[in-house]
Amino acid sequence: MPVDLAAHPAPLPAQARTAAPRPARTPAADAAPLLQAEGLVKRFGGLLATDGLQLALAPGETHALIGPNGAGKTTAMGLLTGELRPDAGRVLLDGRDVTRWSVARRARAGIARSYQITQLLPGFTVLENVMLVVQARAGASFGAWTPVHRQPALTGPALAALEQVGLAGRAHADVAALAHGEHRQLELAMALALQPRVLLLDEPLAGMAQGESERMVELLLQLKRRYAMLLVEHDIDAVFRLADRVSVLVDGRAIASGAPAEVQADPAVRRAYLGQA
């Protein structure tokens, strides 16, 4: 069984802080990066949340970010989506500098994100939640005088996204009637409705029961290779099942990056998490 590294954080030795990330050896990593973070720095007052963060996500790759609480994982997600503006460094999408782009512009260019806490619209059905995303992506009203449920340009893509996550049978259910695991599936469907090239998944298993977690892992395995995915997750067993590459963040900096087995055996990682020599 993989070691639960995230459960046992320990102070990082000085020599590990300056160690360069080990290169990954996954096939996807040989391709030109689709999404890159180059030297990202973000400060919140006196707190340095990301410290010259370097990160690359290749097409079709599933890349996991792990690290103790406060390591800068969620901040990194915010910088990549445009919710946060870096103090230094830049973000590249397919080689193009998007650092100054808004969240909406990055979403239209193919960067979609899910959140630790589900972002759903109460009082609407499952299908309507996804249809609103389809409409927002298109930037059109699709005919103000036509009932939305009779507009195939809205319902078709929304139903297709629900089919991908196994919720097509719940399309007309009220969001309030869904279980927590189904809420997470719906949020993923909303991300897929943006027709993304990159999925940023912030703790997709958070708060799930064991059976729900297993279903989500199986769903993400089905999506592998179809999308580039950057995954922040504390369930290390799930990380090692899903990820082609793992990067370990400590104090806002990646201290190691490589295939899961490499990272698990990395001495700097073991020192950082377990205090082992």
C-alpha cells in the first residue's frame, strides 16, 4: 500500500528546500507542455504562498499536486485559473502567455476548474445547472422567446456532459435531492460542459464516503488521456492510482516531481513528510 505521505507532515530540512525537482519520466512529460507555471510567486501580506513555483502539464497527462496543508496547492490552482494574480512569474497555455487573462477568458480558452466546496445553483435541476454553463461558454441567449428546454444547442451538450459522469438519469432531479458524491459528479459535468482542454480538480474526493470515492476514482480513470488533468488531492491511495506524475509542494515550492513510485521513494519527500533520513 502507498504510504500516506500527507498525513505526516514534518519540517523540511534546509537542503531539501533548495533541491531542484527531479525530472519526470512519464511518456506524456516528453510532449510540449499544454499548461505551464513559470516562477510563480504569490504573497498574502507577509505569507509567501508560492515561491517561484515551476509546473508543467502535458496533453493527456494526469499530474497530481500533493503536500501538507498550507503548502500552496490551492493558491497554485487560483493562479492557473486567473482567480489570483501572481506577484511574479507567468502562466502559459499552449505556449501563449495568459498571465493577464481573466478567469472567463481562460475558461473559454480551455481551462476548467472544480472546487473543494461544490459550486452549484440551488433551486435548479441537474440539467439546468449544466445548461447554464453551456450558455455561458457560448455567450449567446439562444433565442429569448424559446423555452430553454426546447433548445437543442443547450440541452444536447448538457446531456452529453451528464452522460460522461453517469448522471444522465438524474437530469431532471432538483440539485437538493442529490447525494454529496453526486454533487461532485455534477460539478465535474459542469466543468466538462466548458469543453476544456485542461481540468483543474481541487480535492474532488473531499467529504466522500468510501463507495462514493471509489466511483469518482473510476470516473476520473475513464477521463484519463481525454483531458489534461491537474489534481490536488489528500487521498494518497487515489493519487497513486490516478497520476502519471506527482509533484510535491512544500512552502510553495515543488521539491520533487516524477512518476509516483519515484516520488514515493525520494529522500527529500520522505524527510519532508515523515522526518526520515
